[in-house]
Amino acid sequence: MTDETQAGNPLHGITLKMLLDSLVAHYGWEALGQRIDIRCFTHEPSVASSLKFLRRTPWAREKVEALYLRMPRSTAE
């Protein structure tokens, strides 16, 4: 995709790791697991295992991205 097609994408330039780090910093693993009930957030969570799962599971990544977009901006940046 070109920069022109990404201009309207609010996630443009944000890596999955940056997104996940922001969510964990804001909510913590326990609250994150309550908001998105996936095993990588509720059972021995780690950034590495969560990234691996989210990269190969589109429906879970969509939920995480949606939660990130709803998160207050002051903590996301």
C-alpha cells in the first residue's frame, strides 16, 4: 500500500508490538484479558506469546486493534 492509501488508516505506522505494549501499559494483562478473552492474555501472558498468536490469528488481531483505537489517546501515544 502506498502512503496515499494509508492516509486514512489510524493504525498506519504503529507496529503490533507498539500497539500491544500500549494496551498492556494502560490496562494491564488482567484487565486486557477481561476485555478480550483470549488465552494469550489470560494464562501466563507475555508480549512474545501474544504477538505470535495475534500475527497468525486475524480475528484476535482485529479485536486488539479495535480496543487500541477506543483507548484514550493520551496513553496510546
